[in-house]
Amino acid sequence: MRSTCIRITVIFAVFIAINQLSGCTSGSDWDKAKQAGTYDAYQNYMEKNPGGKHFAEAEKRADSLYWKSIAGDTTATPFKTYLGKFPKGRFRHEAEAKIDQLTSDQAKKSTKARVTGTNVIIRSDHTTSSTSVGVVAKEGTIVKILDRYTSENSDEAILKRAVSVEVHGERIHLPKGKAIRIMEDRQSSVRASVITTQFGRAEATIDKTDIEAIGGETWYKIRTTDNITGWIYGKFIEEI
């Protein structure tokens, strides 16, 4: 009898300890999310704690932060994405109105464009860090415009000219138009992340006169005559 009582007591103690540990983990996740105060942080909390007591508050904050990041956008795509993420979100009616307005405006704009560069990369998304889905090899190629997106990402840039930089003690060549991501802004140069053939993703110091920031520029979602669909940076597109 005494042995049975001891066993029950031990099991009960372990159960309490597990619950307390679970509560501490959830609370810690919530504290981290609040401290960061970002959309990603609240999304991370919700993914880790689908039944957490702060789930509703995290969703509310994530909703507001995501909406704030796209509210001034001039294309329909981000608002469609918002409705996908928050089908019952606080701003769903505003998102639906934006989509109707921008879709109507889009229909009035040019639907064709001329590619103004050679070997221009077609990307899977409107960012230089997204994967390539194809290349427009010939300057002057006519493509169909499907959508537009105005970038607000200030850490993206492209090279205005071909440059030679040092990576891991070696000098390597980066071609004109190469996409880079600015990591640190220095007095006359930037420390940038760049994908290289030799080393994969690497860091290099590049003179500011050799780069062109692309924050605030337009990206175009296009379709080629051979049915490749993706995004091209607006510098290489001329509407017709």
C-alpha cells in the first residue's frame, strides 16, 4: 500500500513539473515575441504555441504589423497575400477594396514591355534573394506584364558596373547587374552579401560608387513567349 502511494506521489510530481516546464517555455516564447515586437516573432510564437494562452494576442499583433508593412503598396499581390494569411483579419475589408482598386488600375496600364538588357534574370519573387526561374537572353525581347510591385527593401542593390572584389583572400569578378544585399553601410563602401560561383554565398566590401540601391523601385511580373513567368527588376523593363 505504501509503495503504491509513493508511486502515485512520484507520478503526480512529475506531471506537475512537466506542466510547469511547459508553462515556462510558453511564457518565455511570449516574452521573446513581445521583446522583438516583429511580425516574424509573433508568427514564431504562434507556430510553437498553437494552443498558447497568448495566441489570440499574438495573432492580433501579427495582423497589425503585417498590414502596416503593406498598407502603402501600389500592387494587388501583397493584399492578396494578406487575405491568405489572415482570412478573418482586422483589415480584410480594406484589403479587398485595395485589390479591387488596384486590379482596375492595372487593367488600364500597359500590358506589354520590352526587356532592355541581355541575360536578365527572371526571379520567383520580387526580391534579389529569390531563386532564378529563367533568363531573358536577348535585349529587346517583348514580354507580357502580369503585375507590378514597388520594393521598399533598402538593403537590396545591384552592381552598376563589373567589379573585382576580395573574397577569402582571392580576387573574384562580379558582373554588371549582379544582385547584392547590403549588410553594413560604411563611409565610402558597403559590406555586402553576394552569391558567387567559387564560394557560394560570401561577403565582400564594395565601393558605393559601384552599386545602385533598388529600394523604392518597381518590379514587374512578366510572362515570356515560351511561358516562363516570374519577376524582373524594373531597371530592365520598358513599358510599351
